[in-house]
Amino acid sequence: METAQTTGDGLTFEKVWAAIQATNEQMKETDRQMKETARRMAETDRRMEETARQMKETDKRVGEITNRFGEMVEYMVIPNLLEKFRELGFSFTKAYPDAKIADREHDIFAEIDAFMENGDKVMAVEIKAKPNTDDINDHIERMEKLRAYADLHHDKRKYLGAVAGVVFGNSEKTYALKKGFYVIEPSGDTFTITEPKGSYHPHEW
């Protein structure tokens, strides 16, 4: 009668072979799982790329809408700015859109959506569809540039700022007033100007 061959440590070749086959099956299963994981990761990457593409497209559309809103506000606000500010005691004699400063010698660059002036004061207006705190902070920096440029040209007039928007959140409006800006908002067929007063005061640069 035949007996099973054994290895030096007492294992039969049948047991060794069975262990090898089991290990081989485990390796095949592991390989299958890894391929499935890779497939799922590739699918996730594809979905993420699609989501990123959609977000980029949405951002583009929002940007286009924001620009159109900005243009609408400019055309609605600028023709009536002089009269509205006159009601608040300002006697600006000039108002014009899209003012620019490009002083390469002193590295001062700024763009102002609406600019009003007289012999004593200047009002610089930033116009946004929906102003946020970053827009307001940017306008503060813009006002500082205007002041620096004015000083270089011995312009001693007082510079004030305003922020106009189609939609103003309560917190953004409060923040703008706190920083000393006038707030311009649509109201019916026209717009209103809120003056920083009470605990807030118009900031002069």
C-alpha cells in the first residue's frame, strides 16, 4: 500500500499543494479586489472631474451674471448720484464712471466704478451685484491708494467711499457702514443711500 510522501517537517505533499492552491486563490481574490478598488477610484476621479467642470461652468455663469448686474447698477445709479448725494448735503459737480489711475512711477493702480468730485470732496463708489466683505475690504485698499495718489499730487480734498449693490446682505451692509462707507441699494424705481451714522461715522481718507 502506498503512503503519502512527507516533507522534512512532517507535512504531506498533498497538504503543501493544498496550501499553495489556497494561497493562489487568495492572491487571485486580492488581485480582483484591487482591480475593483482601482475601477471605483477611477470612477470617483471621473465624477470629481465632472463635478469640477460643472462648478467651473457655474462660476463662469455667475461671473457673467454678476458683470451684467454691475453694468445695470452703473447705468441705474450713476445718472442720479449727484442728486441723491445732494439730498445728504453734498454738492458734487461732476460724476463719471470707470475712472482709472495708472501711476507706474509710484506703482499705484486703481479702478473706480463711479467717481464724483467738487473742490472740497471726492466720493469713490464701488459697484457690485452682491457685495461681500472681501469687496468691502478691497474698497478700503482702493481708498488708501486714492489717498496716496492724491497726496503725491498735493490734492488736499477729503476722500470718501460708497459701496453700491443689487443685493446687500444685512451683515455685509452693517460691515460696510462700520467701515465708514455709504451704502447704495435699489429701492423701487430708484435707489437709496444709507449714511454711516450713530455709532458709525463716514470715513475720510
